[in-house]
Amino acid sequence: MTKMRSAFSIKIVLGWFIIYSFLWILLAEGAGLAFGVIVVITSSIISLYLTPSPPSFRLRYLPHFVIFFVMEMAIGGWDVARRAISPSLPIKPNWVVYSLQDSPEHIKLMLSALVGLMPGTLSTQYKNQQLYLHVLDSTQDWQTGVTKLEQQLIRLMGVTKK
């Protein structure tokens, strides 16, 4: 393996390591750290051979993205908890459609996955530049949150607008 190919492989494994670490911490809530490290390292190495390359990241935007995402989750979680405790607060669940920006496939997939982690929203599919969502209260401004998340992902993943 050439020196350039070796450096490229390390970069790919590191990219997958960051993605899998973030997902493990988020989904396992910090539990099972020792097992998580083993799973994340193994998954990162396997991903090197199963896929061409992970999405690129602009690491300087990662802290801002994490803060944004955690804040959105906290605000959404608080809203859902309030509605569960106080039946007088309105809910109007509904299926809605969000028009996606013209961005690469991996951004759309990541957006679809991350929207489902935010309280009160669930994405079901996307096709023809449309993301189909179920929202807890369709009278609220759900579009702004999804648009901000999509813009954050585009900035984080180094995609320039056409």
C-alpha cells in the first residue's frame, strides 16, 4: 500500500469512527463505553472495505453542529414532555412534506435519519426532492427546524451550493 493510499485509508477510518462514535454516544446515552469502543473501531474498519468512502466533514463545524442538534433535541423533548403532562396543550399530528434542497444523496439520508431522532418528528421516506415526515403538531413551525438541520448538515459535510 502506498503512503498516499495509507493516509487516505486512515482518513476514511477516522471519518467512520467519528460518525459511529457520535451515533453510539447518542443512542446508548453513554452506557457501555468499553463495548462501544470495540464496536465503533470494528465498524469503522469494516466500513473501509464495504463502502467507497464516508461523507467528508469540516471538523471546524462539528462543535457547532453538535450544540445545535443537542439544543434542538432538548427543546423538542421539553415540548413533547409538556404536551404529555398537560392534555390541555394542543397536538395535531399530521403527515407533512418537506422540499429538500438540491444536495447529495448522503446529506438527504443523514437528514432523514437525524430528523427521526428529534422529538415530535419522524421521517418515513424521501423521493423526488421531497422528505415525508410525521409531526406531532402540524400547526407549529416544524419547517424552520428541518431547514436549519439541513443547512447545518450541508455546512458540516462541506457541500457547496450549486
